[in-house]
Amino acid sequence: MNEGMDFALSVLRQAMDNELEGRALYLEAAERTKDELGKRMFHSLAQDEEEHLQILQVQHGAITGTGQWLDLEAAQKEEPDPSLRLFPQEEEAVERLIPEDASDLDALKIAMDFERRGYRLYEKAAAETSDPTAQAIFRFLVEEESRHFALLDNSHDYLANQGIWYFDDIEKPFFEG
């Protein structure tokens, strides 16, 4: 395996771990909040993370198989290798992220920090690769993390200032159309 493939697979594994952790975080947050709008938002974000994970899994398969990245559209259409579709031990990761006594506002802050971390991960990956297709994939993920952060930040501000949840249907995830 060449150095470029090693780098690509390393970044993809890191990114898959990030998306798995995000999915688990949002599912736990959805379970903990009592508000239906909050539940809906967290489930929507979990679905986005699963979609991102599938894109990354398809890319991992493409890199290990052919040594080439797939463009975003092709990666969104393909099914990942079933051996990469597992969601291992998510509960353990979430317990570290959302303490039992966390409020909905605390959960939103934790989620915002998580999205910031993902943004930085993908931004760095885009800057460090010379492959234009890989750059496009990571820029797409940067935009997704940015969109998630804005949604969480708006929800946090609304909940903090109004005392109620707000989830605008316009903020639907990219993949729901």
C-alpha cells in the first residue's frame, strides 16, 4: 500500500469513528429529551450522521479496492461493504459525552462541541489531501458539520431565551430532500 492510500484510509477510519460517535450521541440525546421537537431534531441529526458514515464506508471500500476515491454522487448511491456497516458499542461512547444529569441545554452544548470537532477534522483532511475528489468529499462534510452546528446553535439560543424547543422544517437534513 502506498503512502497516499495509508493516509486516505487513516483519515477515513477517523472520520467513520467520528460519524459513529455523532450518531450515537444524537440517538442518546433524542432518548433523553422529553420534548418532541428536540427528539425530532436529534433523530434527524442521527440520520445525517448515518448517511455520512455510509459515504465514508463506501469511500473506504473504494480506496481499499481500487485505490481511487469515488465522487460524492457515486458514493451516495452505492451501498457500503456489509462488514463496515456495524455500529459497535455506541452506548459506551455516549456515556462519556452526555452525563446522566445533563439538561437539554447541556446536551445541545455537547453536540455543538462535537460538530466543531468534526468540522476541524474534515477541514484539516481537505487541506492535507491533494486528491480533488477527496477534497470535495471532505468539503461536503465540512459544510454538513457547519449546517449541524448552526441548527444546534439556533436551537440552543431559542431554548435558552424562550424556554421552549424550536425546530424549523426548513432545517431538514440534506438527504431528506
